[in-house]
Amino acid sequence: MRAHLTPSILATRDRTGGRIHLNPAVVSASGGSAPALPTAAELNPLFGSPSGPKMAVSNNPEILWGEGVLYTNAARNPGLRAAPTELAEVMLYFHHINQRLPLGLEAPGSVLGDVFLPVNVSVLLTNPTKLPIQVDVSGAAFAQNDVDGLALGKSPDFLVTKAWASGNLRSLALRIDPGKSALVTTLAVSGNREVDGLFKIKGSGNFNIYVVAHAKPGIDEAVKQMKTDARGDIRSPGPGKFGRTAGVYSNSTWSGRADLSIAAVGKRYSFAVNSAPNQGSPPFAGVAVLGDSAQAAVGMYGAVYDLDLCLTNESPAERKVRVSFASIGAGNPSRFWDGIGLVDGQPATIQHTPQKRSTVLKTLTLSPQSDMPFRFKAQVPGLASIPQAFSIETIA
């Protein structure tokens, strides 16, 4: 069902009658070919709602210091990190940086210096039921060892978004007997390098996921480490309860369908994307989340935003509209966003740095009193820095 986006002096969403009231269109300061960044004051809450399968996330600890389990949904012995839940279908996202330490060192920064040892990061599935299960897996994962560093357009994070946008995914059909394990992927990672991956997993019965760090290669070595927790840099959420994610969250996609009458020439509407609740974007609720991790997910790596608009030109004159996507966060990170999205089904590279924070997705020409569809779909890449904004600007 589409929402109808209606200009209004109201600054909050009103779903009465399927309509969502917007802030008044603002005068754009863009000029020329470069869109000006939206301000926080002009942002509208993003239309739509969470959808799609649940999302299991392994990102806390983001930095691992030793061997063991980084994330699992399985029930475990007392004293181990656990948030057990049954899974038969899920999206799995994982992102980790290897800083495995020599035995005897508890954390980086010792007098011996930061000597990080290589490690393997593996994803395994186990069958906790009493009958064999069939599990279908599709997705992509990359280690920094296998790519050209972390430069824009070359990192594991970027390549995972590219694989999903192009449909160039690895597929597996696994039969897992009761009490047994099967390997989804294993990645060799040198010191101070990262891994990033996103998989869709669907079983004929319930399965457990294990994301495991192990020094020696091989599934048997990974299985040996499934009874201990990996040491690492665990970041507990702050007062707002948002932060690093580890656990299962309600959904993996934000889907928005809306009709929008375009603004007058020189004005635009902007929407908050991938942002905190006070900036207009509700979170993905936690379902079974580790107690030391974010209980609801905001700006969740691996999540997809799928925005489908019908733009209407009510004017008797032709209008030109520019649709753009911008990163509006603070700070000076190496990147705000680096990934491949889809604009009307076609791949589009989106790369934002402190020096270049916005991307024109498409410029559209609308005939007098006509409609035109527009669709934007993008996965939040690893290392992204929130928040973002989506704007529709009438430029002529």
C-alpha cells in the first residue's frame, strides 16, 4: 500500500487516511549541479516501515582479539554470551576486524607493541533438531586479504554491496544431519584487516548460526572454538541504547511506497534515512539481542532501504526534478558511505567522504500534469557513518 505524502505545516507523521503530512518544502540553496546538503530542520520522517526477514548481526565485538565465538543464536552454557532464539529464515550480516593477540596479551597497546596474528573467520550452521534439514544459502563475503585494501570502491564492504546489487551471489544447498555442522564460508584474515559478509539463509527446519574466529584453518578447528567466546573490543550501548549490534533484529529491510506531488521550482522535500529515532527514522527492534549490544538497531550495516515513489507534476508546465542522496553526519571519517545501490533497477555507485557528501541519483523531466515512477534501493555498507538523507528537488 502506498502512502500519500501531503504538504502540510505539520512536522509529524499523520497516517490518518493513509496520508503522511510533510514539512513545508524548503528553498534549495543548491544552485548549479551540486545539491546542497539538507539541514536537520527540513528533514521529514522516512515513509514506510520495516519489512523482510529477520536480521542476525555479528558486529560486537567489531574488533576481535582472540579465538572463539563472535556470535551465535544457539543456547549456550552459563557464563557465555548468549541470546538464544529459533531461526528457520534469516539474513546474516557480519563485519569484523582482526587484531588477534599473542597468548598472554589481554588487549592491544602493551609494551610489546601491537603484533596482530592471522586468523580465520568462519560461518557455520548446526542442526539442533532431531531430523535432517535442508538449508539454502545465498550471499557474498570478502576478506581484506583478497581485495585491494580499504580504498573507496575496493573494500570488502563495497564489494558485498556490489555483489548483492548485481545478483552475483554464491549459492549453497546444504543438508545437515541432527547434531552436525556445515560450513557456509571461511575467510583468512591477516592482522589488522577486516571481513564483511551478507547471506540469506533459509532452512526446512530450525538451524543455529555460529560466527567463529579460529587460528588454524578447517571446519574441525572452527568447531573446536564453538564452546568459548572470542575476546574482543565489545562496545556496550550508550544512554540512548543504540550502538554496536549483535543478535537478531526484527527485519532486514526498510520498505517505503509513496505518492508525492513535487515541490515548486527551487524547493525540495528531504527525508531522514539511516538515522536515529529523534531524526525521524524508527529503529529495527531487537528480537534476541546480546545484553552488551544495541537492543534496537539504527544505521544497521547490511540493512536495505527500498524506496518506491510515484512523483506527480500538478503544474501545467514541464518540470525538471533532481533526486539525490546525501550523508549529513558530523566528524571526519574516511568515508560516510561507499557502496553500490540500484536506481530504477540500474547499478549506481554512491561514495561519500568529508569532501564529497552527496550523490545525484537521477534527474527526471516530468510532463505537465503527469506522473513518473522512481525507485531507489541500497544496502547500508560496512563502515558507513550515519545519518543520511534522501531529497527530491524541483530545479526547473
